[in-house]
Amino acid sequence: MYIRRTQTRSTATGETYVTYRLVRSERRGQKVRAVTVLNLGRHFALPREQWPALCARLEELLSGQQALIPMASTAAVETAAQRYAALLLARQGELQVAPVTAVESGATAAGTPAAADLQTVDVASLELIRPRSVGVEAVALWALQALGFIELLIGLGVSGPLRSLIVGTIVGRMAQPASERATRRWLERRSGLGELLEVDFEAMAENALYRAGDALMQHRTAIEDAVFSRVSALFGLDTTVTLYDLTNTYFEGDAAINPQAQRGHSKEQRSDCPLVTKRVPLKCYA
């Protein structure tokens, strides 16, 4: 295998950019052809002098055999090799999966139990590589599907890549509440959400989750109304109006141009500051 640098053009914008591909030479009949094994994308940042080490390490991981004389490599090479090997192994698994027949599931054509096919495994030989969590992610995806959230985003005209980022942002807030930067690290290093969505979160740009937040804000009213209506229908909830008393909140300064800033009784004894005296009605559940 080797890495090829290719110049291509966007069909949507006409922009010319450079992308990187992992390529393997294969003989087909009398000809040798270069077959793209994996598209590494336009943001592939590994230095060119480390490409041979990356390809050699990938060959080791995919074949399960270590080199007699290991090549010197860096932590960046090992991280990239583990990532791309996981993607290639997942892709090979999708291609090799066959339909389960009645015989394979433990029953013969006549309906009698098939003979048990037991295999032994040396547990000491097992190696844990790139562990990922999938439990909370699967539950979160189920909840979003029950809400019809993906269909809602499609109806709002949100593109596929941006939908994946929005789902990643929301699930990250549910499973590991943190900043966008911390959520990005969680999606890259600890979560299996990318495999569930068939998305490579490790290839996303630095500001990708910020763009997802901007999209959510842009469609905020439509999303809130749709989700509120769906949740009310799912759980049979009645809509009520609740008034929140905000007289504990005060402004520092005069707040002369803010119509909600008025003098009043302060529960915190801050009679020197204007208060938020307006009562704000909000939709909530009974």
C-alpha cells in the first residue's frame, strides 16, 4: 500500500483542492491497477516522510503479523494506523457478512436442533484496540429517532454531513456534557457513535461542532416547536403556562436602555441595583 496525493475539483462549487488516498496495487489478469482502499480526505496532515511507516504499520495491523525488524515510527503514525485499520476492518466486515440461514441459527431444515459448533479461544491472545462506548449512544439515537429528529432536520434542508455533526453534538451533550472542544475529543477518542452513524468523526474539521451549533440556532424555533409537540404526543402531556419569578436577579449599573430593569423589592437586599421585575411565561409540562 502507498499514499497518493490527488488534485480534484468540487462538483458543487468548482473549487480545486488536494485530497489523499490510500492505494493498493493489484494484478488483474495481465495488468496491474491501482485500487483506492480508503479515502483519507483533504485534511490528512501526516508529514510525507512518515507515509511509508504508516503504510507498513497498516499492513501489520491488517495481516495480524508483526515485522521481523519493526520500523521506527512516531505516536502520530501509530494513532493514524490504528484509526485507518479500524475503518478498513469495519468495511471488510460489512462486505463479508452473509445472510443467516435456519441451519446457521441452530436449526436444521427439518426443524431439529443442529449439532453444536463450539470453538475454543485463547483469552490470553485477545488484544483490546481502540475501545469505544456504544450503550448511551445507542439509547440517545433511539430517542432521537422516536422524536423524528433526523426527519425534521431533513425537512429543514440540513445537509447529511451537517446532520451527523448535529447528532454528535446533541448525543455528546447527553452522554458527556462539556464544551464543543471537549465533545470533539470525546467523539474522536472514546465514543462509538461514529460507527453507529457510519461517520468518521476523527476526520472532522476543528470548528465543525461550532457550525453544528450555528445550524441549531438558525432553526431553533422550528426545532423547539416540533420537539415540544412530539414529546407532548408521545407522553400525553398537557401544556400549561408557568410564571417564573425573577426578582432575585439584578443588574450591575443603571441598565437604562433595558425595559425589564426596574426598581423593586430585592430579596437579596440589593436595593441599590435595578431588578428584573418582569415575570416571563414559558411553556412547560403539567
